[in-house]
Amino acid sequence: MFNIDSFWQGFISLAKNVSIPDLVDIIIVTYIFYKIYTFIKDTRAEQVLKGMLFLLIATKLSEIFNLHTLYWMLENTLTVGLIAVLIIFQPELRSGLEYIGRTKFNFLGKNNYTLTEDMLNKDIEEIVECLYSLSRQKIGALIIMERDTKIGEVINTGTIIDGDISRQLLINIFIPNTPLHDGAVVIRDGKVKAAACFLPLTESKDLSKDLGTRHRAAIGVSEISDCLSLIVSEETGAVSIAKSGKLYRNMTKERLTNILRSNLKSSNQNQEKGFFKGGIFR
């Protein structure tokens, strides 16, 4: 029969034997598991993890109830579980490693290229004016603002331009039936780096059915990097922005300008967001 006094005595005895390093160890491991859970929450990886936990429980139950054939099958399945995890969670592992890689460590040094605040504001103004000029004409456009994660593999699929940012250049690129209008423009280090670039499409099944290839490509590249994807809908002229796999639609000019200033200013100053911070607004 359960004895509450014996339970508390055992708990107190155990607590007395816990050293400070043990406590620190427990806190760190708990924090790591918490961050892993928040990282995979509401993704396909969460469902896969639940399936793996079910297999572990089923394996233990088959051992307890002497279901030898079932136990043999499950045990051999779990033997290759580590390799299976690496394959199944490849997108999430890549995203996690990229997140760690974007963390700023002083001993690695800073990026030599920086924009002054005036230059950054001018570039943002040119981009925003371009987007809303195209919006009024209902001309589709897709502009990718590279930040800390380099997307050279995307740039290499397009035509290198390496020109200064101007609304005239950007508008001219997206005019229908011109050689570079089909694809995305990538902006890197204050330059229009390339045009007509091909992007990976998102595999998310939760998107609205009315979103076309342009929006899905914008979301897709934002899932594999920390870039900002700017989209003008060819059908409606609506301006949207994608960041970290999320799409924010029907942006006003003022709201979009504030978001770009907030995100690009922090990136330009080489200040990564803290582990507890997130979202598109600061």
C-alpha cells in the first residue's frame, strides 16, 4: 500500500544526494529536450517522433508478454533506428544545424561587409517602391533578401547581375516576356546579385489552395534559410512576405517597410536573435 510518508522521506533523501553539477546537468538536458520539442512542434517530425515512441513502447510490451516473434521484428527494426532517424529528420536536422551556424561567436569574427543605416533605408525604399509599383500593375514578382544563411546554390541557378539596388532595375527585370522575368531575384550585401533564380518549393500541406508556384517557392526558400521572401501576386497584386516558413499576406507599404527595417537592421548589425525570441516582429 502506498505510504505518503515513505515517499517523501525517499524523495528528500534522494534530493540530498543531488550535487550542484547533477542539478546543472538535469537543467541543461531538460532545456535541450524542451527546445527540440518546440523546434519540431506542429511539423511532420512531431508525428514521426510519436510513431517512434509507439514502437519503443510496443517493443517493451512484446518483451513483457513473451510475444517472441513480434519482439524480434521490433527489436531488429529499432537496431537501425539511428540511421532511420537521420534520414527521416534530415530537413529538421539541416534547419537545426543552420540555426546553430547562424549564431554569432566573437572568435569567428564579423562579416566585413556592412551597410550604413542611410544606405539600408535607401535600399529598402527602392525595393518597397518597386513592389508596390508592380502591385498596381498586377505584375508578378519574387525578391529574396539573403541574410546570414548564404544561398549560393540558389544564386547559381540564375543569371548574375551584381548591380546596385534601384526600383528601375527591379521593375525592368519583372516586366513580362523579358529574358529574366521568370524566377526570383536574389539580393545579397546591398546588391541585386542574380535574377531568374529557381527556388525549392515548400512541401507544406497546410497552405491555402489559392497560392501559386511563386508563393510556394517563396515559402520553400524561407524554410531552408533565414532569408526574407517578398512576393507580388500576379492575380491580385497583393504584396506578401515569407519568413521562417510562414507567409504574411496583404501587407501595406508602411507595415512592410517596418518589417524590412527591423529584420535587415538586426542582420546588418550582426546581432542574432536570442533563443527565447522569435517571430517576424520585434
